[in-house]
Amino acid sequence: MSYEFQPGKMYRMPTHFGPRTGPRCGPDGKGFDCIDNPKSLTIAVSFLGKKEQLENLLPPRFELAGDPIASVYVTHMKEIEWLAGRGYSVMGVTIPATFNGDDGAVTGSFLTVLWENLTDPIITGREELGFSKIYCELPEPTILRGDYHSIGSWMGFKFIDIKVENTTQQSEDEITAINSGAARAGNKSAGTLHYKYMPRTGEWGTPDIEYAVLTPAEGSNAKLQERWVGDGSVEFHRARWEDMPTQYNIVNALADLDVVEWRGGSVTRSVGGKDLSDQRILR
């Protein structure tokens, strides 16, 4: 007799061993509060690009929102509860966008790609949430006299350098203002926008599912602890097919983006977050 799926339980392949634990379900069947974890270090750089180039990265029904500013960030996380105290790192590229859906327009930061260095969050984030997650190596950053430098590589090929240099630490009053929301006054971002796409098996080129998704801005327990600002720069290194057989076109598209003007960089230390169980489809 074959097994039956239990209603309301979280499954992912392979399903044959029963419901699975993950970022939104612990061994007791409950989620995680994400109050004292993860502990995160984020290095972020923004630059003014060209409107036409950034628009080419947007899916159907999306349009650029405001100035064509691209942001690249690397976040190193540790002491993550759903990983029983382990950690991992992510690197993303976002651009401001509006999704024009049947239920109205939604504006936020569109996540074009998110690299991660661990399989578990990649699988759960792609299948369950609709994040555009792929793999790369993300070693710990080098930090020297206020300068921060992170890299991303794939099987030994370094495809990105991200740096924030000549940093100045912000005051406790500025940190308090950011945590209280005063520094975000006028920010109308609904959150992070995504485009979930899964191909239909055997019908190559045909989507099995295809829709926009939103990670709402509210609901996070993240608390900023320290922040530095400085000069930021990012360099994507063009790749051959031989260097990154499944990702070279992604890296090269980002390497081809023109930088009109650097818009600075930041380094932050924070604690907490959310389990993203509030992720929702946009229609």
C-alpha cells in the first residue's frame, strides 16, 4: 500500500519519507521566531545604471520604478536556529521595480538573482518561496582597517569582487533612528519582488508554474546593531562557458551593466529576521 500525503504538512522531494523540516517548520512542527538569530554581517553597494539595461532584466508585467539604481549585497549569517546553529551566506542583486498585477501595482526591490553557498536554503527557497536562488562559493570577507572585501566564485572561478572602503561608523542615535523606522520615512517599498518559474517536465520551454511573488517588508524581527558607510564598488568578471557552464550568461549580463555613478556602500551587523512564511503570490 502506498503512502498518503498528510494535509497541511510541508513536503518536498523526496516525499517518500514523510513531511520535512526546514526554515518554516522545526522538528516539533512549529516555526521559528527568528528573534535572536540569525546574526548577520551584510556588505552592500549601490550604483546608478542605465534604464534600458536594467529594464532588460525584468520579467513580464514588471517595469522599472524610479531611478535605475542597482544594489549588490553579500550577507554572512551564523547561529541559525532552523539549521541547528549552523550558518550560510547569500549574495543578491536587486533593482527597483513595480509589478502591474490584476489586483493593482506593487512596488519594491526586484531580486534578479540570489547566490547561496548551501543546498538546503536554495531548495527550500526556490520550491516553497519562489526566490531565484542558485549556488556559488561565498567565503568569509576580508576586513582590514575599516575596509571590507567579499568575493563570489563557482568551482574556483572568481566572478565577483565587492568592496566597501574608507568606512565611517554611524552613531548610536542614527542606529536607533533606523530601528525605530524614522530613517525609513517616505519609503514606499512593499518588500522584495520575485518571479517564480518552474519548467514543465517533458515540455521544455513550457512553464509548469509562472507568477510574481512578494516578500512583504513588514513582519521582520531584524534589529540593526552597527552600521558603517563608505565608498563602494563591485566588479563582475566575465566568464566563458568553460568557466561557469550553467551561469556564465548571468554573470556576463551583470558584467555588461554600465556604472554611471557609484552610490556608496554600507556594512551592517544585525540580529534577527523572519521565517518568510508570509510570502505570497501576486496576481
